Amino acid sequence: MRDIELIIMALVPAIVLIGYIKGKNRTEEKSTILLAKLFVGGIISTLPAIVFEYFGEMLLERKYDQLTTAYNAISAFLIVALIEELVKFVVLYIFTWSSMEFNYVYDGIIFAVLSSLGFASFENIMYVTMGGAGVAVTRAILSVPGHAIFGVFMGVFYGKSRYLIVHDEKKKSHLKFVLALLVPILLHGTYDFLLFQGNANSILKFLLLVVVMDLVAVYVINNTARFGSTIYRYCGRCGYYNVSGFFNCKLCGSAIKH
């Protein structure tokens, strides 16, 4: 019974954050099937992450003494952050890049956060069932929201990349695509590095980083939900998805609602 309670405690933060992100959406609802694929994909992505991180840490220990600054930096940026953000990004790309449900830039945020929170939920269950209620509270405040925030930054660049590629701006799209992976890696790496260092100065910087990330992420969510560009517009008459910017359907000529 206690394990069930701990699992529920581990899942609650993700459920709340998913509700928040979806609640900000001002366009049509995404299908439950697509969102479930992203969440489950995020869960499954923890498995290769665990394997790659294990071997990465094993190799790192052969080169550097643990708890040194070099060890912490490489572990934080090149092992934990790189691997975890990469597997979440792969899930995001596989299920959404060519999806016709990817109609708005804000969709990128929804999709990326679902993938990130799938990953975070499974990770959270492992830590909470081992560490108990105290760990659940700490991770509900810091770790799970952290993954969601990394997902927000991944998603906004990812959504802009999709918008730009559809509008034939390939160079700009490629840059946003790279930033969709690079920015979360840098944020995640900095987040973990400051924690790994563990001294008073690093903890203060960590808390400042969390506050700044939270504020910027909320701004990005609100701004993108309100002003984010439309990628495709749906023709209610024939069902064709038109690139935004057209006022009449390219297939049947009907006026498109803007």
C-alpha cells in the first residue's frame, strides 16, 4: 500500500504541470492518442538514458577523480544533460515533426513538455519509492518542474523551427532546430553542475537559476500561447491543411477562417 501511495505522489507533479500547460492552450485540443504516445515515449526513453549514463559515468571515473570540478562539469553537461535531453528530443521528433496536429508554435511546447514529463515521471517514481515522502516533496518542487521547464525551452524553439521550415526558411529553421536541443542541454547541465558542486555559493546560484528559469518559462508559455504563429490552417470544407498566410484553401478555394 505504501508503494502505491508513493507512486501516486511521484505522478502528481507531472499531472498538475500537464494540466497547466494544456490549460494555456488557446487553439484546438491535441488528440489524446498523440499526447499519450509522447508521455509513454518519454517513459521508455529513460531506459536508453540509464544505460548510456551508466557507461558514461564508468568511463568518466577512469579519467577524473569524483567530486572534482572537472568531473562534475563533464558529468552534468556531457553525460546527464546531453543524454537525457537527447532521448526526450528523439521521442518528440519521432511522434510530432510530420504530424498534421502540429499546427501552432505553442504545440511544440505542449509536445516537448509531455515527452519531458513522461521521462521525469518514471525517474521520479524510482527516486521516490527508494527515498520516501521527503524525496517526493523535494522533487515535486525542483526536479519535475525542472524537466518541464527544459521542455518549454525545447518546445518553443522546436515549434518555431517547424513554422520556419513550412514557410521555406530553411536556414532559420535549422538554427531553431539546433537551439531546441542545445538550450535545454545548457540549462539542464548548469542546473545539475551547480547541484553537483554542492557548496554554499553554488547552491545560491542554483536557487537564482531556478527562479530565473521559472519566470522566463512562464513568460514564454504565456507569450507563445497568446501570440504564437500558426503553422497550418484547416479548411472546414475539404479538410485540407493549408500553410498559414493563405486566405483561401489551395485545394478547394474556400475561404479559410483566421
